[in-house]
Amino acid sequence: MNYVEKNLRKGEQEVVRAKISIWWLMPKIVQLAVCVVIAALISFLLVPKIGVEGDAGETIALVLNLLGWAGVVVLFGVLPLIMRFVVIKTTYLTVTNKRVVGKQGILKVQTLDIPVDKVDNVSFRAGMWGNIFHYYTLAIKSVGSEGWEFRALSNAQKFKDSVNDAIEKHAEEARKAQAEQIALAMNGGKNN
């Protein structure tokens, strides 16, 4: 059971769940590949060959150099990839008939719980990679907040449309309830 399912209230139904795109990893996979190629080229071009006349000093220098470049690859290639994977695995976002609910992150946790009538704006954008692989960053703004952003959504348009539909449905229900109260008041508090 994920964060959203644990936080559904009585009478609340999930309308649409955000789908997280695994393609969001692609730029970091490319970055890792570039780091590996650069580290390999530099290591093989700048480091002397192993075993030249049995000199142990050159072998130790080669090992240290390779370990250094492996560290660079891990730091600039593997860690960013892992961080993105964690974001993908820890992102939950849904629209219910009453709220927009979401959570993202493990150490730096961002949560979202907005009644649909308090949502001001829902928009999405994509960079070059997002346009190529069809994943988007969704921005949600509400009354009195700075807003929230959720990355790597593959169904951002559907999510945005569902939020807008939920807002309209809530407004329609509020108008009907208000009309009933006005009618009741006009009848002197008697229900016909």
C-alpha cells in the first residue's frame, strides 16, 4: 500500500494516478556513458602500460589512476542516476474526487494535500529530453502556497484535465447545495 492509498478518506475515490516515466532516467544513463568513455580515454592515454620491465611503481600508479577515474564515474555518473531512480520509486500523486494528494522523496520529503476547491493552477512543462521521451514536470499551485512540482510524469495532460474536472464537479456540487439552501430559506425553512 503506497502513501496515497494509506491517506484516502472515507467516501474518497481515486480519479487518476500520475504515471512516472522510467524514460526520465535516460539523460542520466547518457551522462554515465559519457563519464565512462571520458574516464577510459584519459586513463588509457595518460597512464603508462602495466608491467613495463616489472616496475611495481608504475603498476601502483596505474591502479591509483584507475581508482581515481572510477571515483569520478561514480560521483558524476552513477550517483545522479541512483538519485533519479529514487525519485521515480518514491513519487506518488493522485487526484481524488475531493483532493490532490501526493508525496515525493525519502530524505527530503515533499507532500501535497490540497482540496480541489483550493487548487489555483495546474500546468506542465518539458525540456528537450522530456519532449523526446514524453515525460513532464507538473506544477500545482494552490491558495496561499508557493506550489509543488512533480517530475517525470508521463500522463501530465490527463492528470491536469482530471484536476480541472474535479474542480468543476466540486463547484457544481457547491452551487447545487447553495441553491437548495436558498430555496429552503425562501420557503421559510420548510422542506417540500
